[in-house]
Amino acid sequence: METTQEQKLNAQVIQKAWEDAQFMSDLKANPVAAMEKLTGHKIGLPEGQKLVVVDQSDDSTVYFNIPRKINVDSMQLTEEELELVAGGITPTFIALGYGFMAGVAVWAAAHQ
């Protein structure tokens, strides 16, 4: 599986936060500015949304993230996803798959 540009940038931010306490502090205080400064890429959040960074590096704590509820009625599917739906896979299954993969990626990054 090929690593996307977004995954590479996320890994860069995580690695820097692990290595640099000042960057970690900046990242928690103003995540968008800290990430943009580090990566040189603009982060475009939808109107009314914010980015929250939570330091989950404490080995003595187990973290559980409750993701936002996905409104499957308003999802825009790609042609490939439409093919999957036609084959019997529902949008809910696709949304859950995305959530699962995001969780796996975060877990993998935290356990390297």
C-alpha cells in the first residue's frame, strides 16, 4: 500500500512532536500554525471546524477516541465507492472502514 502525502505529513508532525518538546507545546496550543510552519503546507479546515491535538504519549494512560457521527446520507462517493455499493457494500460500511483505518494509522504511529 502506497503512503499518501497526507500520511507522510502526519508522520512528520508526529515525529517532530516526539523529538521536540517546544514543538509539542506549540502544536497543542495552535495546531494549524505549528503544522503549517513545519510542513510548509496550508491546512484548509472547513468553516466552523477546528483542529484539536491531544498528547497521547503517556504510557500509563489508555485513550479512547469517540469519532464524530457520519451522516451517510450526505456522503459523496467516488466512482470506485459507487461500484462497491453496487456490489453490496453499504456507505455505512465504507464510513466505518475509513474510521477503522484512521484508528489503525494512529495506533501504528503511536507504537513505532
